[in-house]
Amino acid sequence: MASLYYYLVLTTLLLTSRLCPVCTEKVLGETMDEEFDFDGLPGVQHEFKVEVAAGKEDCFYQFAAEGSKLYVSFNVLRGGDRNINFFLIDQNHAVIDAHYEKPDAMVEADVKEKGYYQVCFDNTQSRYSSKLVYFYVVTIIMDKWTQYMSDVAEIQDLTVNLSTILEGVELSLTDVDKYQMHSRLNVIRDWYLLRANQRYVGYWSSALCVLVLVAGVGQVFFLRRMFRMPVVTPTSKPRA
């Protein structure tokens, strides 16, 4: 059962990896920067594409914690007959596993003692053609990985709850926007009504002012005409 679980986890890590033209480093499927510390993590994944020159040997070092599992897989993409020698060497320089003259292979090892393990590709048997090798290294601690997955599940539950809260807040904000829009429309309507009333009062006030002015001028004119006394008679003789 544990072995099946391990292969499921390993499959998940491998499916998240992508073949890239440059070397990448990933932690649990995520690309990290150069200053990130990989030690002590429940699962670490490194992915490389390297050119092994003809007649040369290249080795790479990977730290593995005690009690973890170390998984290495490689595939020769191009070069000659695509066969290469592969060695997995522990921190005591002892060969854990080896494959000779193979284009691809997979290696799994239980780490009994923490340290730096070597992944070596030997192309000394080829004198003229270099080999382009794509390989990835995975180290995983099952107990910590289980705890990590439990923590991730808790975080996902928290995220779901937070998403629900945020949805409620968003709905409340939408209601607030609707009320604000309604209030804004009422303010605009009241403003136009106020402007209309102002014009109405202004027009009628101006008309009444003109009417009062005309009436006053007319009254003065008629009163002066009523009390005006002629100084001559109709025959143009001075009035006594």
C-alpha cells in the first residue's frame, strides 16, 4: 500500500514537470530561485538537460535526507547510438546502481544515511559523438509528504471558506453600489427639478416686476393728468 502511494505521489511530481531547453529546479512542482534552501523539504525535484561530450563523464550531486526515497530517471535524446553508462553513487563513493550502454533507465533507492549522492553519466565509450541527456531527480520523505498533503488540504479548506466570505462581501458591495446608484439618480432628479423651479420663479418674478413698474408709471401719469390746471382759456386768453 505504501509503495502504491509512493508511486502515485511520484507520478504527480513527474506529470507537473516539463521538458525545458535550460536547466530548472523545482520544489513540489514549483520553480524556485537560486537562493532557495532545498534541505529539509518533504519533496524535491530537479530537472536537467545536459550535453555529455564524447569520451567524457559528467556527475551531478543531490542531497537526500535520511529515510527518504531517491528516484532518478534519464533518457538520451540524441547522439550516436543513444547508449550511455549510468551510475548512482552514495556519499561513501559506493555504487548503488548502474546501467551500461542503455538509452534510458529508472532507478529507485532508499536513503539510509543523509548526504550528497552522485548521478553520473559516462560517455567514454563513445569517441566521436556527444550525447544529449534529459534526466530528473526526485527525493521524497513519505511521512513529511503525508503531513504536507494534510496541511495543503487544510489550506484548501481555509481557501474555500475565505472564497465564500469574499463572495458574500462582493454581493454586499454590489448591493451598496445599487443603493448608491439609486441615491445618485434621486440627487440628479432633484437637481433638475430645482433648476426647473428656479427658472419658473425667475420668469414669473420678472413678469410681475415689469407689471408693477408699468402700473406705477401709469398711475403717476394719470394722477398728474387729473390735477393738471391749464393757465389759459380755450380761446387762448389768460385765465383769471
